[in-house]
Amino acid sequence: MSEIKKLLKKENVIFEFFGKEQIGEELTNKQWDKFVKTYNDKFANGSYEVAKECIREFMEHEDIKWI
């Protein structure tokens, strides 16, 4: 499987890529854990769709076809 396909698999989207210190520093650790548990799937699904759109846009550019 290509690296791009591996990256686009939903289960490979890691919500924790954004740590508490980047997007949730006002939350307690317990609140952060609950937030991650509640929104992990929503984030993964959204990230997956954005990544797929980026790949489609990238592939439309003529200058990448020679790569």
C-alpha cells in the first residue's frame, strides 16, 4: 500500500496530533480526555475528507505529473 493511502486511512488519523497544550490548554486533563473521547471520530472523519480533497487538488496540477 502506498504511503499516501496509508495516511488517508481513517484509523491512521491521530487526533492527538494536536496536543492539549496547542488547542485545549484551558481544559483540565480530565476534560481533555473526555473531549478527545467525544470528538476523536468527528475529527478523524473531517481530517480524512480534507486530506482526500487535498489529494484531488494536488493531482489536478499538470506540473506534478512528471514526478
